[in-house]
Amino acid sequence: MSGEPGGDGRTRPTSPSSSPRLSHPHGHFIGTYGLLALTVLLFLAFSLALPDTFPTLDNISSILSNQSVPALLALGAMVPIVTGKFDLSIGYGLGLAHVMVLQLIVSNGWPWPLACSVVIMGGAVVGVLNGVVVEFARIDSFIATLGTGSVLYAVTGWITGGTRIVPGPNGLPPAFTDLYDSKFLGLPVPAFYVLGLAVVLWLLLERLPLGRYLYVIGSNPRAADLVGIPTRRYSVYAFALSGLIVSFAGVLLAAQQQIGNPSVGLDYLLPAFVGALLGSTAIRPGRPNALGTLVAVAILAIGLAGIGQLGAEFWVTPLFNGATLLLAVGFAGYSARRRLRSGAIADRRGSEVAGTSREAKDVP
């Protein structure tokens, strides 16, 4: 029993405040904000290397605009990861939503608001199907979503016939293309979509019971079952929300490219998971979170823009994404293990303090 001698010679239990510190504030600060600081340093480094082109408003606007779809997709990929699942169908879902909205507008003559609404809700339905296959058919999420993704890719090929969807001479409705092309406060509107979604997901995951349930499911599904959380239902919710976000990203991609390409979604799969996994090492280290994902996407966007302006070869981009993914998985695993160790130490120290307090009460 730990304690300190009293005036009567008896040992008094130490108070929690006098016990050794359980955490290192500097290490916690670096783990929480280190990736954000690295983002700032990387931006400053490229600004010094490319002073005439990189730190300009046009370049910043271009980065925000070009990375809006990958950022949305990374946020969509993050939601199932919170529950310990992976949705490998997001790239295929993005491609299907992308061509489907153009098919409805260009070939079927639907009003663009109706087409966008139907496609976005259809993405939620696809997400529900993914969740049902994973949770009720008891198929591993890697295998299940890879299979459903292949089906989505087949549907995309069936809709397009393997060719691109090209609008007529009048083009697409200007209001539809303004979803991507317009600006607000001098910045691209898609950047505000990403920021708004990140705030919504942060509130959902950090401040509402739904988010707490999803985190419990992801950290310990058995414990979630024991305390009465319907794990299957909430996991389906996570996949449905992911599908909703992915389909919205597909609509935005259609407004950006204005031509339906049946294979475009596959290029976004790897960057999305890099952002989602790397994001779990920032802001809330050891757990996937929306603000951390936003920081991870920012550092990826700055890095890709910088090496592109330095004249890097075409193969540098996939090399950068692949290497960053490996680092992200490694750091995410380390952060999760560190979080579990810290929790175990805190629980053990709390048990020791409680035990000494009970013993002190028993002393006559």
C-alpha cells in the first residue's frame, strides 16, 4: 500500500493528486496537434521553395477545390472505421453516383435537383445493404464490401455501356455546375461543404449518444452487447451514413467533371483511406475522428500540390499515397495501443487509490 507517514506514526493513503502523473503533457500535446503542426510546417516549406506560386490565393483556392471530393470521401470512409469496419465499396459507389446523376440529367431529362436527391438517397440505400451484408450475413467487412463494390462497378458499366456520358451542345444546367464552380467569401464553395460536414460529424460522434455508441462498438463489441447497445443496428447506421456521404461526393464530382466516366471512382479509394486512417492519429489520437481526418486530408493536399509544382514525375503521386497509407496504418495502430495502455494504467491506479481509501477507513 502506498502512503505517507502521519503524525501518529501511521501510514496515510496518498491522494490522487499526490500520485505520479499518469500522462505526459508534452507527449499528449504532440500526439494531438503534431499532425496539424506538420501541416503548417509543410505549407511553409513549400512556400519558401516556391514563393511565386505556392503561397498564393489562386493556389490555395485550387487546392481547396481539387481536394474537396477526396476530403468528402475520406470523411465517408471514416464513419464505418469508427465501428471497427471498413467499406471498400466507397470508390465504386462514388463512380456509380457520379455517372447516375449525369445519366438522369443528360439522358433521361430529369431536373437536376430531383436527380441529385434520388442519387444521394440511393447511396444511403447502398450503405444499408452493405451494413446488412456485414452484420446479418456475418461476412467480414473487407470481403463483403469488396463484393458489393464489384456489383456496383458492374451496374456502373451496365448503365454507361462502358462509355462516357457526354452532355449535349447546351451542356449541363448552370445551377448544377455551380455546385462545384461557385465561390463564397472568395473561396470555393466545395471547401465549405467539407468544413460543414466535418463539423456535423464531429458533433454527431463527440457530442451525441449515437457517436458514443459507435465508438463503444468499435472498441469492444462484446461490451457493447453486454450493456444493451444494439450493435448490428448501429453498425448499419454507420454504413448508411457512409453511403450518403459517398453519393453526395459523387454528385459533386459530376458537377466538377461534367462528363460521366465509369472508372473514375477507383482513383479516389486509396486517398480516402489514407485520410481516414491518418486522421485517427490527430486531434483524438487512437480513434477515428472528423477533425483529425480534415487535418490529414490537408497535409495530403499540400504535399501533393507541392511535389506537383516542383515538377515530380507522374509516378510520385501513387508512391506518396501508398507510403503515406503504410505510415498512417502504423501510426493509427500505435496510437490505439497507446490509448489502451493509458486507459489500463489509469484504471489500475484508480483501483489502487480506491483500495487504499477503503483500508484507511478501516483503521481504528
